[in-house]
Amino acid sequence: MKTLLIKNAHIISPDTDLANGAVYIQDGVIRQIFVPGDPLPAADEVCDLAGKMLVPGFIDVHTHGRSGYEFTDGDLEHLKTMCKDKLSEGVTSWLPTTLTLGTEALQTALQNAAAYTASGAAGAKIPGVHLEGPYINESCLGAQNPAFVRKPDIEEVKMLDAIYKVLKVSYAVEVEKGSIFASELLAAGITPSCVHSKASYKEFLAAYDHGLRNLSHFCNQMTALHHRDIGLVGAGLMHREVFIEMICDKIHLASDMIKLIFRLKDIDHILLITDACQAAGMPDGEYEIGGLPLILKDGAARLASNGALAGSVLVMNKALKNVYEITKLPLSQLIKTTSWNQACSLGLSKLGRIEPGYIADLTALDDEFEVAQVWTDGKQVF
């Protein structure tokens, strides 16, 4: 039995803020939490955090790439590099996210996810993948490729799911049979989400009645709030139980919008994401997204053709720092948005909390939210 004691930790977990605490881990699982003054047990390995924050490892459920690569570029070694580099953001699990591409390219991407997991390579874990597109509204493309847009096809999704677990599908609910598609996905154990959509509130409700409870990159490429039709933005704010993803880079969402959403929306249903493209972690220059040229300049990634935002270069620890500085909310509440809510929205068990019985996927942060150390299954990997 391998044991690890992490001591002198400022433990930040949902509804928990414990300074000078300690966490005892055995065989990759958290077994006990100690408060100041408790006698500490012996362990095979002891890590003294010297007051640094210890938080549940981040779960990024929507990200396309980083480090000059993207999930759908078809190269397993590139995926291994991305998984390794996601650790530097404090991410212990992520959902590599596809783009609107042909079936063959999607198959290859999922085959690489399966090969990565089977390899046992050191890096962030892949509990499943996220299909963004190809079932979107052609008038809400963003940085998606119009050549591959098609109607919802549950058989295509099931075929991909058989290659590697599909955990989430983001699509436009107003397209043909879009509302029914939500129930088909749920029946297959897949979370439906809406984005790249011009759905009216009425069209949202049709999908809601079929089980839709998620909205991807909230406010971006979806119908805005209007006084005659509240659209998807209004739907996300009105329906407490609907999970919303937020790209809190202060580019996709202005600081005032971030503050407003956190004031109006139940914090238990907000997910911080990066929606990062291959330019994340890279210098300004020319890159691609799904084969479309993009330019990274001054922290914004935009399509070379029309200047549309093309994903972000955000990292998860920076996203948490941004919302902390903008909202001034307690970290014991904000930390829900980095892993616990993600786990709840996808049905991932024993992740997202620092409590006995939970998997020891943990991240240590300094006062500037820089990542100091990362553990997955109780093993230090960064």
C-alpha cells in the first residue's frame, strides 16, 4: 500500500477553506483530512506545501489543443504532448474536443485518445472526448469549417463512442430533429449541449423537454438576450439547473459580463473552460484551427480570413485567477467551477473534491495561482 501525506496545505475544496491542513492518501485515494493540531500519521512519502493552496485537480471539458497541436490533427505524439502540458495548468483530466470535420478525421482523433490511455503515458487523464460539431447551424460557424457541417446523426456518434467514450456533444438544437437528438444522446450515456446555434427560447425549450441541460461556451455563438425573445443566453440565466461553460479570458467575455453572470447564475452550474486552440502556450504568430488559418496576436486567436475569434489561449489556472479577481467571491465557492461542477455535469464519480473516498487528483497553487505541483491518483506528475 503506497501512502502519501501532504501537510501544511491551505485546502480549498467546495465549501471548504482549511489553512494548515493535511491530506492522507493511500493507493491513489484520499483517506483522511487533518485539521491543525491533529497528530499526523507516518507515510511512505511526505510533501510539505508550506502554506500553498491545495485544490482538486482541474477538469477542462472543452479544449481543442495547445502547445502548437490540436486534438484532431491525427498525431498520437502530439496528443501525448498536450496531455503532458495540460498538467502545467493544474489540469488532471480533460475532454479533448473535436471540430467540425469529416468522419474519418474524427475517427482518427478518438483512436488516438484510446491509444493514449492504453499507453499509460504520464499526463492529464482523458475520461472521454467532447464532440463540438459537426451538427451546428451554418450561420453560427465561429471558427468551424462549413464544408463539414451536417445534420445530427446518432449512429455516427455511437460509432465514435465505440472507439473511445464520447462524454459530451455540442450542437445546434434548432436543426432538423435537434430536440430529439438530445434524448438520443442521453439514452446513449452522452451529455447533450447547445452551441453554434440561433435557437429561439421556444426551440431551446423543445430540447430542454428532451433532457438538454448544458450550454457550451456561454454567450459565444448563441442567441443573445433580447427583450422579445430571451434566446439561449436568457435560457442559461433563467434555468437554474442548466450548466453553462464560460471562457473567462476577458476577451470572449468582458469582465463586467463575467461579474454579471456570477451574480445571476447559480455557482453550482458554472463550468470554467479554456476552449483553447493549438496556439495556447505559444508565442504570437500564425497557426491553424481545423485546417483554417488563424493568427495569434496580443492574447487573442482569430481567423485570418475574417477576424472571428478562433478558440482561446487561456489556461485553467489563469481562468480561476481571473474570476477570483473579477468577482471577489470566496475560493471555496469558485473552486466548484473548476472541477466539481464539471464532474457533476458529466456524471464523473469521485472527482472534484478533497474528501475521504475521492480520487487523489490534486493541484497545488501559489498565491499568484501559478501551478507548483500536480498529482494524479496520488502520484506526483508535475
